[in-house]
Amino acid sequence: MTIGVDYVIRETLLSSLDMTGEVLQNLGLTFSQASDAVEYFREFDQKLLDKQLAIHDDQTKLIASTKEAAAELRGLFEADTKA
């Protein structure tokens, strides 16, 4: 990281992902399906965080990156509801 931080624990993210897994199972997904969905999002989020760290000092690029990520997630959610 840029200020000498080597490891960050985003505890509210972790608890949110745990809760999401439980909700998905309560909605009818298997444990495996819920775990896969949560892991996919966790990896997506980490890649976005890494990408945005590299451009954090360029507001225009940061905004564009956020909009692209939101559009990608929206597309994934829409495809999921059609499946």
C-alpha cells in the first residue's frame, strides 16, 4: 500500500460476505452455490480495490473505474436473474 501498510482487514466486508452466504442459502441456493457466489464477489472486490489503489490519485480514472465496476456487477445481477 502507499503509506507502508502491508495488510488490511476489512471486517465489515467479511461479516457482510458471511451474512450474504447465509441469505443466499435461505433463498434456496446450496451451500456450494452460495459459497461460490460470495467468493466470486470477494475476488471481484479485491481486484477492484487493487486496481483503484493504482489510480487513487487520478479522480477521473477512479470515477470511471467505479462506473465500469458498477456496470459489470449490474450485468452479472441481470444475467443471474434471467438464469
